[in-house]
Amino acid sequence: MAQLGLIGLGKMGFNMRERLRGAGHEVVGYDRNPDVTDSTSLEDMVSKLDGPRIVWIMVPAGEPTRQTVAELGNLLSEGDLVIDGGNSKYTDDKINGDLLAAKKIGYLDCGVSGGVWGKDNGYGLMVGGAASDVEKAMPIFDALRPEGPREEGFSHAGAVGSGHYAKMIHNGIEYGMMQAFAEGFELLEAAKVVENVPAVIKGWQRGTVVRSWLLDLLVRALDEDPELDDLEGYVEDSGEGRWTLEEAINNAVPAPVISAALFARFASRQEDSAAMRAVAALRNQFGGHSVKKVGG
């Protein structure tokens, strides 16, 4: 049995705590929400852990994570280990790792995929850091990952930063896959050749080359709302798609699918696009193509 301090008990952190406890591990959680926390403060959480301690962070990326790491640096002891399991940008990991290394505290960055389904299905884990620290935390990783061969749900990607880098690219790929399914759904709906669109998409779940968990989730959504009329076509982005494109530019790697998927999300947030008004105006000017007037 392993012992873990877990900071951040939101949708992901809460379910991770439950999965770890179900595997027989002791988890002492801390969250600002008094309804879910196991401790009153970070200091209280640390005091409940036996050394050498392992503390896992699941808080928003950026300043909240950096601040949490800094606080832990003042509370933990030499030989302890901190794991950032949030969606931090990989460049933050060296800063966090160096800060803790100066106090002889280990640091791992862990990209986590699985969403709200991870509690039951397990989480895909991509870890960066020293092999000795990875081995120290392996009972935790083994409890969180899916059942089956370790290498199919867990990877030690390399040095500090590589775990979050791998997760960033994973999410960029996810953007493209989601957009492809979305465009296929819209085309099936618009063409009016297929009479039962949900049935066709459900029929792709076995034996086809596009079968996947994302497809299964689309089928689930269509079972609940066959035409997806209950939703607005407004889509946010977590930031990792943007970071992926930054890396594509920095490394001169063409990424047209991921970039188009990200820009499609931007377009979804525009009630009235100035760019498309300009396109309509140009088509009207050079070709006399009809336009729709506001209020007309």
C-alpha cells in the first residue's frame, strides 16, 4: 500500500482519489471545498503523510500550480516527491523542478488523459522525470492506469517536461480527431441522403477503421440528443492546442489538421464574424454574388 497527498479534488482529482482508494492506497486530499477535503490546509495535509512523502498536484495550470509547488517547497523535506498531474505547459516544469531540486525534493510531470471516465476505465499517463522518482511512484501510477500491459497505458517519456510535452501533442491530435468526426456528422446531416444519421455513426463502432473511444462518446451523445439540438455550437480550448501549434512552428513541422481544428473552435465563438462579412462583401463586389443584409 502506498500513501499519497492529493491537492485539487475537482472532477479529475476527486475521481483519482476514489480510484486510488479502491486499489487499497491511502490518500490524504486537500481542496478549498470543505465538502470534499480531507485536510484543512496544505500544511495539515503534509503533516498527515509519512516520509518520504509523495504529493500529487491537480490544480489549474499556470500560476495556481506554480504557487502550489512553491508552497510545497517550504513544507516538504529532502527526499520527498512532487508530481504535477495537471495540464501545465512543459516549459513550466523545468522551473518547478529546479525550484524543488534546490531543496533536494524530487519532481515529476505527468500528463493525464481519461477525463471523467478515468475512475472506472483508468487514466493514460505520460511521465517526465528521473527514473528513480518514477520507480518510487510506480505503485500510484499502476493503480491509476488502465488494466492490462503497463506499456499500453503508461509511458516514461523522458526527462522533466517530457510528460507534459507528450500530453500536449496528444491533445493536439485529439483536436483534429474531434473536428473530423464533427465535420462528418454535419455533412451527413446536411446532405439529406442518409435518413438515420445516428444509426450510421453507431454502425461505425465495430469493424471500421474509424472506431475509437471518441466515436463511442459521439454515439453516446447522439443517443441522448439525436440531432444535438440541445447544445450551442460554442467550443472553448484548454490552451494545449495552441501550445502544440507553437511547437509545430518552432520545429517547422506542418500541422494543417490541428491548426484548422483550433481555428474552427475560434470560429464557433463568433456570433457575427467580421472576416466572413468581408468575404461576403468581396464576393458581392467582384462577382455580384447575393448577400444577406442585417435584418433583411
